[in-house]
Amino acid sequence: MVPLLLSRLEPSRKEEIEDWPWLDKAVLRPSRSRQVCMTCHFFRHHPGPEYIPLLTCHLHHGLITHGEHLTNRCQGWTEDMVRQRGWAPEVA
């Protein structure tokens, strides 16, 4: 049986986020606007080993170094859907 993804932005249950590669300067570019990783639709944080949060980009399936999520973005930055449409748009 093939595991199903719960969401396109969520990893499968067999996939280990800790094994994702770290994103580097080839992907992340400095940004001096609100368009940084932390405000991107693809940004997530997950509990890592010893409950230290892992910052992740689900567009690139990569890990983001702490602090870099505040000052960098990639070419695929997208407005967060909650901010775009408002809270719980599926209810409307």
C-alpha cells in the first residue's frame, strides 16, 4: 500500500524531515522586505531531535538555518494563502 500525502505541503509519514538538505546561497537570496521565508506560504516549522524546531521550505524540500528565515527568500516566494484569502476561506 502506498502512503498518501495528507497535503501537498506536508511530508509523507515515512519521509524524515531531518534528512532534507540545508538550503544555501544558491537557493536563498537576501531580502530587505517582508518577502522573507517566514512569511512564505511554503514555510513550516517542525519539532526536530530533542524538540529543537526545524525550519523548512516545502517548495524546495529543504531545511533553513535559524535566522536565515528572517532575512532571506527564494525565487518561489508566495504570499501566504491565509493572508491572501482571509481565515478559513473554505467555510465561505
